[in-house]
Amino acid sequence: MRAIFKRLRIPAYALPVALVGGLYWLAFYPAVMTFDSLYQWQQVVSGQYTDWHPVLSTLLIGLARYCWDSPAAMVLVQIIVLSLTVGWGLAVMEDIGVPRIAVWLACVTFAISPLNGAFVVTIWKDIPYGVAILALTILVARIVMTNGRWLAKRMTWVLLGLLLAFCMLVRHNGFATALGTPLILTACYRRHLCAILGALVLCVVVFLLVKGPLYRVIGVEKRIVTSVGFNGCQKLWCIPFIVQVAAHVAAQTPLKDTERDYLNEIKPLEPAWHYNKYGDSNTLRRNQFNWSVINRDPWKLLRCYAALTWRRPWVNIRHYLTHSAMVWWPWQAKTDDVYNVGIYCSPGNRIVYINPPDKVPDLQQAPKLPRLSIKLARWVIASQSGKLNIWQSAIYLYLFLIGVAWAAWRARNAKVLVLAAPLLLHTALLLMLIGSPSTRYQYPVFLIAHVFWVGLFFGRFPMGRTEAIREK
């Protein structure tokens, strides 16, 4: 019986997650969709792609639609892949000595979480990206458990390389984790340098093939066109800089005549530019910048930004502290402009989960379980209320980091700290580039903390250099 359970434990742990995800799917059929979701769906239907959202994430939606012409297909894929990945992660937690009852507790806790239930039925690129970061962390756990010997297995470097490439291709900010994780592994496991470098080279090759030949074949439009406030932006990297320039304008940083003339071209300084310290989106939408001026010479914007930063660096420091509060502050930010998930309850118990509804008229809400839809919507919305709620990503981040430190201390093995590498690399870049106080940006934190907490606090990692946990 033990041998049978070991073979079936991944699907066994995956089953509760899949069942609860299925209930959310039927309640919010065909999918929870926001502006970004609908924008990508339009690209799939029209066959005209832009790289505002990573094209690979859009193509995944297209592949699911090829099998079934409905957003429900993509949700079904997300539920299956997430469930199996979580089941795999929990099986790994059992391998490091966690009692089976504790693993099942972690499994049930994950399954009933309204955060995961609401996210898995939402079509956002953050969902496959979060699952990929979780899978990468599980692979890193395997490497740590075997003191690097997992890397010596045949073709494992291919799996690692493809996963790294997927992280980099499914979100624009995924390159920090995809490129940084192999470098950290190299520093800790130099004996397996060839396998790690092979994975890194494969990652870069796949990335270049997708960004080059594949983009040309399907005719990806490099010009970025999206929602109000971004129309005409051709350089994604310009957005954080123009927002910080807006912070300097709001703080009345002294301007030279040339800087004043340039900024007046982008948008007249009178009346003063609008600045929202909690997110880029509102700053961009309210100001309606003239992107043609920025596109003509984006380096001029960068020089202006650098000059203002040198003149008053405290403005930038204050901007980063408030702008990234969702990442590091464990309580609700003092703003109503917090984006959690696209499920709303309007007066009269009318549930809205495809919004804006007029963006794609052919897509209509069609809940298969209307009463359950109302109850789950209330459950999801209630879980977001209060200063300390389960949607605050910093709580999970600190829980995970404390757990990693505790596990490393118990094992007297500093290499256990490598477990935090994928998530810390992702979070470090997000601190600089976060566009709005949206919890979806930190979806990897929720997934990893939910799966790993039981192993970090109750598991047993190898001691020092010589011991390794035998793989099961």
C-alpha cells in the first residue's frame, strides 16, 4: 500500500486543489477577466499580436482556444497545471520528512484559500508565471535536498533551462529570476557547473528564438498600444521614469529652462501634473502624456530623470517607499486604489467578473452555479477587508523567508538559503518596477509560501556538505 500511495501521492494532493478550483470555475464561468485579459483575448481572436503583454502568455490562451473556443479552456488548463504542481511540491515536502498529516493540512489550507481559488480562474499572465516560479523553487529544493546531485541526472538541465526560459518569456520582469537563479546555483554547486551553464544557455537560446523568428512568423507588433494613458507608448522601460518625473513635478523640484520646455511638450505643467504615489496606472491615465515626444528621444527623458534625481534624491526615495508598499508593508496601504482580483459585487447581489463587459461583446458571464457564485464572491471580497487580511503579500513573504532561515539554521547548512533565490530575485526587481498596488504581481509569493511553509518548519534538510536526502 505504501508503494501505491507513493506513486499516487502527487495526484492525491492535487485532487482537493482541482476540486475547489473546479467549483470556482463553475461559479465564475467562463472565466474572471479584466481589461488585460480581454485585450489578450482580442489578440487571439484577431491574430494580431503586440508585445505589451508577453506574446507567449497570449499564445497559451490561443492554444487553449484552439481546443475549445472559450476562455473556459484556459481556466481549465490553469486549474490542472496548478493542481499538479502543488501536488508535486507537497510530495517533495513529504520527502524531506514532513509528517503526512501535516502535508494534508497544507494541502487543504491551500485548496480552501479564497485567494488561490479566485486567481486560478482569472486569465492573467501572472497565473502561469506564478506556477512557473513555484515549479522552479521546487526544482531548487530538489537540488538542495541532494546537495546538487539532482543536477547530475541525465537531461535534468534541459528541464531547468526550459523552465527558466518560460519564466522569462511569460512576464517581462521574469528575466531577473531566470538569469539570476543559475548564477546563484553556480556559486553554491560549482561541481555541477556544466549542467547549470547548459540550462542557462538553453534558456537564452529559447528566449532568442521566441523573440526573433517566432515573433517575425506571427507578425508581432513591437509598438505598444493598450489602455487609456498608455496609448502610443513604444518603450515599456520609460514608464517608471516618467512616473518619477511626475513625482518631482508634484514635489515642485526646481526645473531648468530646458527641462521645463521639454516637460511642457510632454504635458503642460500648468495645471500641475497628477501624481499617485501608490501606482503608475492612475498617474498615467490622469495625465495623458504625449508619448510621441518621449518616443522621439527616450534617452532625453532618462537624462531629465537623472538630473532631477541628483537634485532631490529624497523625492525618489519617498516614491519607492510608498510605491512598493504592497510588496514589503504587511498591512493594507492607506488607499482605496488596491487591485486584488476582478470579482465585484454590485447592489442587488449582481456579481461582475468580466469587466469591462463592452470590451468584447461576444463574451458574457454565464455562471453554471449562480447561487454559489454569489457566496464565493462574498467570501473572496470579505477576505480582502481589514488592515490585516489574507491578501497582504508581505505576510507570506516574511513567513517564507523566516522559514528558510529557520530550516538553514536547523540543518547548519547555509546552502538551504538558496531556496529563497527565485522569489527574492523576483521581488527585488518588483520593488523597483511595480506598476500598481496589485496583489497579482506577488502571486508567486502566495503559492510558494502556501506549499513550502510546512516543509521549512517541520521538514529536515541535509546537514552540511556530506549528507543528502535520498530521493524517493
